[in-house]
Amino acid sequence: MKKSTIWFLTIIMALTFVGLLYVQIMYMSNMKKMRDDQFSEGVKRSLYAVTTRLEQDEAKYFLEQDMSSLEIKPISGRGDGSLDITNKFSTPEGINYDLTLRMDVDRRSASPSMKELLRGKYLYQKGLLDDVILNIINQSSDRPILERADSADVARYLRSELDNNGMTLPFEYAVANRVGAYVYHSAGYDPNLKQQSEIFIQTLFPNDPRNKMYYLKVYFPTKNEYIFDSIRFMIPSFIFTFILLVTFVCTIILAFRQKKLTEMKNDFINNMTHEFKTPISSISLAAQMLNDNAVLKSPAMLTHISTVINDETKRLRFQVEKVLQMSMFDRQKAALRLQEVDGNKLIAGITSTFKLKVEKYGGHIETILNASDSIINVDEMHFTNVIFNLLDNAVKYRREDVPLQLKVSTRNVKPHGHDAFEVTVHDNGIGIRRDDLKKIFEKFYRVPTGNRHDVKGFGLGLAYVKKMVAELNGQITVESEIGTGTKFILTLPLLTPN
């Protein structure tokens, strides 16, 4: 897949996720606003119902007072059993009136139940006297507010009406006059509440004169939790969206890594082809020369050709072995044969073997064995390959303007409180850039060498070194500066005595 295609899919998916998140956020915002509106509407209905019930209580109070003033008596001087029902009232102008209703009844049937029936008929007719009722209600504002709206009644009515509207959350309330002075309030009511917008206010007895008006104030301490509980069902959708987003990001990262790995593998194949082509060509040329009778008659030439064939075969075998080692190690098929070895002796043997190659390029290798305790438990073959890879890289990345100087040293250290065997391979080569230091142990990665084209390899050497050192329970670090050289520090645990 082309990188441009990956980027195109990434942009499309990113825009899709942004749009999806935007829709979810807007939906939750609208849902919260709708829940807030529903909550406010329910509270307003409840408060209005509370004031209505208080007005009904007050109307009942005045009707009871009015009923207590009724007089039911027989009409004097009449023998037909007629009854007079008399009520006294005053007009807004202050004129007193007596209202008498006369009814004919049989004296013998004027039982207490009959009297109650007459009283009920009177009350029915009394509803027609609007002027009288309005006058009574207008006088109610003179009563104390504590009698008109008892705190216990207000609390009971609030709880009842809120429950009827499906709002069972706790509340705090207060009654205040028109200037804000509190007549009474519940125990948990906070007069200094900063969020005044959270307080719901309802006028008590709206028909009272403006200067005698009182207000019922209510707020809900757990309103936010109540609203959140109603939209909690949206949380799983956000979680699933987040999981999809993380999966998408991981997929894109893996796609780019796979793309990079594909490119590195292509480079690896190209380098491998070149590395194999050179020794194969040399061996092929040597084989052709063996067909020449003149060459066969020259012992010196035969010796030279056999040396070339032997060297190129070793080179070819070494390259194949590096590839196979990495392949076997990746598949965890490389079984380590651990054994006790003397690290100093092993390092001395490796540097002695490598000395000829260093001197071939006009260089010098120095071996300093300062480790007093050098018994380590390693796979001798793999450990030898590790050191050879480090030395071979030093030769490959040498500077042309100065002779190659290689120093291999050992010493005993205690990196984490435990005795360890440290091997240092230090060269004076071209060095490694800081940005490349983080990547040199990656498989197939090769440090750029500028205009130098004589540095060959697969980018597997240091990856093999890193993994093999880790398999041996060791650590490897690198220090380098451009134009100064590179130092690899390899630390392995010492063999613990029984």
C-alpha cells in the first residue's frame, strides 16, 4: 500500500471520528438542555400547585369563618314552620348588610339532617355572591404569613407535588418578603448561595397587594447529579468511540510501521543481493581461471586462486549465517548452549584473530584486560559473534583521514549492586548522530554514511547483538560523537559461585 493511500485513509477516518464525536457531544449537550428544561418545568408546576393549595387552604379558612357566622332560626310569629337563614356582611364601602333567606319547611321534619341540607343549599347559592367572596379574599393579606403559609404545610405540599411530577430528589426551601428578608427557611437552606440561577422562585398569594407579597424560594443541592443520572446512558457510547479511536490510532501506527518495515526489507534484499553477488562473482571468476592450462601449471597462481575461493566462501558463509541467525532468533528456534567461560581469555582470542583484519587497513587494536573476575555463563559461539559484529562495524565505519584505532577492554563493575563483567569496544571512526543512536539496534536499520558507498551490510548486525545480549541477561549501551568515534559498553552478570 502506498504511503499516500495510508495518509488518505487516515485523514478520512480522522474526519469521521471528529464528526462522530461532535455529533455525540452535541447530542449530549442538547439532551442535558432538554433535561434541564423538563426539570425546570416540573419544578414550576410543583411550585404553582403548592401556591394553589395554600390559596385553597386560605379560602377554606374564610369559608369556615363565614359558616360560623350563619344563623338558622324559625321565623317569629309564623306558625307554618318557615325558617330564616341570616348572614351579615359588609361592602367594600363599609356599609353593613344582613342577608336573610326564608324557606318553608315542615316543622316536624326539621331534623338536624334537614338543617345540614339547607346549609349545603345555602353554600351552593353563596358561590354566586362573587363580590362577597372577593371581598373576603382581599382581606386575607392582613393575616400573618406564618398562619397563611405554615412551614410544615409548605414542606409537605412541596414534597407531595414534586413526587407527583416524578422528582424525588431532596430540596431546600425558604419564604422571603419582597425586600429579601427571610421569614423562615429549611435547616439546609443556604441564604448565601452563589448560584442564584439555581433557585426557583414562586409568588405566594399573587392577589395580595405588591407591598405585602411573599415569595417561596426552592433549590435542589443534588440537581446536577439528578440531571447526570438521566443522561448516563450516553457514557457507554463515548467509551466505545474511544476504544474505536485507540484501535484506529494503533492500526495507523502499525500500518506505517509495516510500510517502513517493507521498505527496510526491500533495502535488505538489495543489500543482500549485492553482498552475495560479490563473493559469488569472485568464486565464479576463480573457477573460470582454473580452466586455464597456464594457471594450472603455476603453483603460485593455484595457491592464490584457492586462497581467493576460500576467503570468498568464508565471506559468503558469514553473510548467510548472519541471516540465518536472525531468522532463527526471531522464531525462537536458536537454542543457547550456556557454559562457563573465562571472558578475558575469550576476548583475547577474538582480538588476536581480528588483529590481521585491522592491520590490513593500517590500523591498530589494543586489548586491556582489567577484569579480575571474568567467569561468565554464555553461549561461546553467540558471544563471539557479538564481539565480532562490534569489531566489524568499527572497521566498516572507520575514517579515511586517520588510522583506525580500536581498543577492547574489560573490567568488573557493580551496576545494580551485583558483580558484573563489562566489555568496552571503543573506536575512532566517523561516529553516529544522536538521532541515529536510538535506531541502530532496530532490525534492517543502517546508519546513513553520506557519500561513502563502500559500507555494505544488511542492517542485522546490531539488532542481533542487542537481542543476544538481552538473551544472555546482559545490557548494552552506546556512546558516540560525530567525527570522534563510538564506544559500545556490554555488561554481563558474573557467574555466581555455588
